Amino acid sequence: MKEMKDMKIRYGEITKDVLLVFATAGVFTIAATSPYFLINLTRAIIRDGGYNKKYRNLKEKVLARSLTGLNKNKIIIFKESEGKFSVKLTEKGKKVAREILFDNMEVEKQKIWDKKWRIIIFDIPERKGRQARNAMRWKLQKMGFFQLQKSVWVFPYPCEKEVQLISEVFKINPFVNIVTAEKIYNDNNLMEHFRLSV
């Protein structure tokens, strides 16, 4: 949790958005012959990231400055090959992007519930420490999961990808399991908690 807090202090909203675009798009390629390489790159990020409305009044040089800083800190890397510049996340950048995705993560609710429960079970050994267990519980609670037992949590909607990402960030993947069940005995309290109806 401390790492998440430190990350939020270090990276501003614009920089976070840039990293999320790179995490989704993978690689941006711009003609190397262009004298306005960074400006063209910022335009591509705003367009492809769906930020036209959000950043319509943002000066392109502000975003370009953010890209320069990310390159300097080895979060992204610029490469020139065959007359083109490619820009992508470094391994360090992928880690940071993953943490930002983790920080902003929400589980999408189905318009019509499929009447299945997702049960998250984890048994983290002592060698991994109490901190990992507490961090897992904290994140699941923050995301709206229901604690059925000490290390058993329930959610009504598909959440496999989100739980996998949490497990990767906390490095507890081998100790976490997800069960999909059509019935949990005496689930009235769950139905009320998630405001569901049969």
C-alpha cells in the first residue's frame, strides 16, 4: 500500500493517462523525418487514448514535456529504425503502468446478473508475511467485495482479470484461487449487500 501511495505522489494525472495509453496500445510509431516528432506523438496519444475532450485545452508542449521526462526516467523508450520512431514502455514502465491500472481498477457490473457468484480464496503462507494478506484484503474491500470468511471473498460479477492483476502486484499469484458457483447457501445477506434480485 505504501508503494501505491508513493506512486500517486510521483506521477501526475496527465502522466498516468499517457502510461495507460501506452499500456493499451503497446507501441506508437511516428515518421522519423518529421521535425515535430514529439508534437505528432502527443496528438496520436490524445487521439488514440480518447482524450480529445479532456485535453482539448491542453498545450501540446505540456504533454511533450511529460514524454521527455518519462524517457529520461527510463519509463518509455524512443527507438529509430527504418525511417520511423517507435515509442513503447520499458519493463520499468510496464510495472508502473500496472500499478496505475491497479490503483484505478474497478470491476464492471453486468447489466443483467448471470446469477453466479465469484468466490476468491487465498491461503498466503507465513513466509510471505502478514503484509501481503492485509494488502489483499484491503484491496478487495476497497473494490466492493464481500468478506464471507477471513480469507474468502465474494463478488457477483466476472472479476478474474482484476483479481489476477491484484495477485501479480502483491506477488501472491500461486496462493489465490477463484471459484465460480451458482449457489451459496443462505445468500440473502449477499443479495442485499450487492442489491441483487432473483
